[in-house]
Amino acid sequence: MQTYSSALTKPLFICGPCSAENETQVLESAYMVQSLGVKWFRAGLWKPRTRPSEFEGVGSKGLEWLKKAKETFGLKICTEVAKPSHVEMCLKYGFDALWLGTRTVANPFSVQEISESLKGVKDVILLVKNPMIPDVKLWLGAIERIEKQSLTTIAVHRGFSLIENTPYRQSPLWRIPLALKQERKDLMILCDPSHIAGRRDLVKDIAQQSANIGFDGLMIETHYDPDNALTDSKQQLSKEDLQTLLNDIHFPKNNEINTSLSVLRDEINEVDKDIILAIKRRMLLSEEIGKIKKEDNLPIFQSERWQEVLNSIISQAENMGLDKVFVKEIYEIIHQESIKTQNIIINKSKE
């Protein structure tokens, strides 16, 4: 397996636990990362949780642990900051990079305050995760505020919170980071496959997808005992899983090759998921309609109603430039399935 001596050599790997939990856990995880040739170590100290009853990190107590990991294993260290006081403490302990989390990036006031606290700071890298909502301008705005202090910035894609994210914890929406890359071709972009996947068995696939479309590296959550981690235990990799990922992942030499094709295919996958979910919802509605028709003694097939629906759909299709014959065939199949579903409901009611 390759090792990377330069701090920002591509591909860049940043690995470590979601949260620093105790000194032993930090040092064991740091040793694990270093033994696999990774040069950058991450661990969250301040963890903004949805509910205050959840583990919110050890806070400033963990600064010394990460500093010790840096000195013992020769690692570059980084953690998340959410306010100027965090920045100040991290700088005193020699952190090499800081990152802004998705909640912070969504608030320009917070980003501005952090940016101002970095005035005059040199040789610290700022990693900027995407906001929860798929808004390229909001993400770019946070990056630009940090860059006003003449600091090196790296974008980190960690997925987006949508209503339906199946099968992932967060939707990748690859077109958003690619739009950012198109806007800023000079900007390094890493992928955080851990937060996108939400499950360790999906992390490797997401990581490879990001490499295929031209990302510059990965930020991966890994823990020496992931099943007992205090935060995000399901998505953190063991040493064996991390080693397999690092050994197997392939970053194309020419990131321009097939980038558009990969993005479009991933977009189609997302659209297909939406189509299946929409069909499922339609069949559930058909079940409810079947119950009402049974109660009111109405026929399942109502010709005039169906013709009205079909004409409306075909008209919409033509207005959108779609082939009306193609759309008609699709909806006739859907309609037949709807009739079958209503029949099943009515027959069950008779039993």
C-alpha cells in the first residue's frame, strides 16, 4: 500500500474516530491510523447533537490527547470547531487543521465569527463541510469567508439531509459537489463517505464513487473498537475494514475521464429510487381507494375517470417534450397494477 508523505498529497486521507472518548481510545485509534500509512488524524471534541441527552463530546479535555497523538505518532491532527473559543484553544495545542461542520456552515454569522478569529493565523488548513441543504452558494460562501484570511481551504462532501435518503443516511447528490468543483476548479474536495453511508458496509462503495468522479481524497471515521463507540458506531470502520478500503480504492489518474458519465449514472440511480417510492405511494393510495369503493359499492374500473386522468398525463408529457406513446404505455401498466391492487382489497373484504 502507498504512503503519502506530503501533507496535501493527493489522494489525501484523513482518518480517526467520530469522537474522542478517552485518552486510551484516542491513542489506540491514532496508532491504528498511523500503522496503515495515513498521515492525518481526526477526532471530534465538541459534538453538536440533535438532543442534549446524547454524548456531546469531551470538549477541551481532549485537546491534550490529540496533541499527544501528534507528538507520539507524527500525525497531523484536526477537529471540528463551532465558535471562536474552540479555534483559540485548538491553535494553542498545535492543531494542523480545523473543520466546520454542516450546522455551522449553514449559518453565515457563525462562519464570519470563526473567520475573524483566524485573522493572522498561518499554516492551518480549514476544511468546510457542505451544509445540510443542497445549496452550492451557501457552501461556497462559507469557503470564501474563510479564504478572506488567506488560509488554505478544502471542501468536504458529507451528503445532504432529504426526506428520503434510502439506502444511505445522507443523500450523496453528487451534482452539488461537482457544481462546486465546476465553480472552483482550484479547490480540493474530499468525500466523507461515513456520514453519507451511515453503515460501514456501504462506506467503501461511496468512497469509490467519489474517487471515480474526481474527488481528491477521503475523510473516514474509524475506531479501534467501532461497535462500542459512543457516537456513530454503525458507520465507523475497524482497522481491518479501513485497511481493505485503502488497499482496494482506486483513484483514476485522469480525473476528467468519464466524470460526466459517472455523475449522470449516479443521478439516474437517485431518480430511479424516487420513481420506485412514488409507485409504492401510488399503490398505497390505490388500496385506500379500493376500500372506499367496497364500502360505497362502486365499480373498480371507471372508464370516464381513467380517460380523464390519462388525457391529463399525456398532455403534461407533451408539454415537457416527452413521447406521448411512451408515457401512455407506462401509465396503462401502472393503471392495470392499480386495478389489481383494488381487486385484492375488495376480495379480502369479502372473506
